[in-house]
Amino acid sequence: MADLKYYDVILRPVVTEKSMSGMGDKKYTFLVHPDANKAQIKEAVEKMFEGTKVRKVNTLNQDGKKRRRGMTIGRTAKTKKAMVFLAEDSKEIEIFEGL
């Protein structure tokens, strides 16, 4: 397993209609490093966003999709998603404020 620092764990937020509707319930979705575990994801969110307190983390591994380009068949990269649930007394994540 790679030696991951907290700033290497979270790659980018997932901005979809479904993930944006969960923000009212303090549920945020991120794409994370494939080798990161739930404890590392929790630590990364609490360190990167001041005042947040993570209640629960769910993770989801997605395999790459098959893609064709002429006769050549390949796959897209594998990804890992993390659904982060914040505690009731936690502060909101400001990265989503303008969306």
C-alpha cells in the first residue's frame, strides 16, 4: 500500500444532481485515491476542511468501462468513490457553497 498523505487522498468532488441533493443532509461525495481506506478518508476530510466532523464514510470501487476505438478494445481507469456523512454539529464544506 502506498504511503498516502492526507492531501493525496481526496482527488476531486463529484458534482452530479444526485450528489448535490444529498448536501442538505450533510452528505458529500468525493473521488478518492484507490488505495485509501475509510480511516484515511475521514482524516483527510477533517484536516482539509476546518470545523468538519465526519460521522461515517462509505466507499465504492468502480471498475473501468470497456471502450472501443476501431478494432482496439481497452478499458478506462478504475475509480473509487467515497460518500462522507458529517455529524449534525459539524460545519458545512465550503467548496460546495457556490454550486
